[in-house]
Amino acid sequence: MNSDIFITLFSRDLKKLRKEIEQYHSEAALWVKLPGTINPGGNLCQHLIGNLRTYVGLTLGGHAYVRDREAEFNQKTFTQMQMLAELDQLHEIVVGTLGTLDEHRMEEEYPHDVVNLFPEQPVRLILTHLLAHLSWHLGHINYHRRWITQVQAAQQ
């Protein structure tokens, strides 16, 4: 994949993620743990923000960021409105960073071991992994939002 394809796909999924967070009907709904699950939508969104800010924004784009992965899963770091603002900023950072990557840079070795499956990890591989990770958790968030909305609507 070239950077234009990555830009299109990351942009699409980050916009979908924003829409999912926007559609939660209340602040509290973001943080409700569903039976049989570990992470509510709010924590998964915080995790995606931390993940992409670190592996794309900081590592590839030089955008300052200090990640607290533990807090992503165990704290309510953002309100719903703050999360939407963070997602807007994340979209700009990711798309802007991807726009700077030429074919040569895509084939360079990514500076950190992220996937642990391949002896060589070019930037292109890591971006593919990060896109799959984003899409995977986007599905979790969509399921969480629809389930919690249905349950809370039935209680009214």
C-alpha cells in the first residue's frame, strides 16, 4: 500500500470512530462494562488515541506525546467532548504524518518492535498492523455502543 491508500483508510476509520463516540447517548454510557467484556467503549477509544499518537504521531511524525497505556484502560482520562476533540486532533496528526511518507520511508525499518511476528518490520507493515488494530477495536466500540444504547432504551 502507498501513503495515499493508508491516508484514505485511516481517515475513514478515524471518522467512523469519531461518529461512534459522538453517538453515545450519555457520558456515562461510554464507561459501562458489558457482561463478559473487559473494556468499555471509552477505554477502547482512549487506547486507540494513545496507540496512534505513539506509533504514528510521535514515532513517524515527531509530534510530542507521552503515553500512559495503563491509564488508557483503567481511567476516565477524557470526557466525551474531550475525546471528540482528541479524535479531531488525532485525525490531523495521522493524516498529516502519513502524507509525509514516501515509498522509500515506507520500506525503512520501523524503529520499535511492535508486531513481534516478523524479523523485519518495515513502516508499511506496522501501518498495516495499526490499521487492522484500529478497525478491530472500532468494531468492539460499535458493538458496545449499540448494546448499551439498546439496554438503556429498554430500561426507560
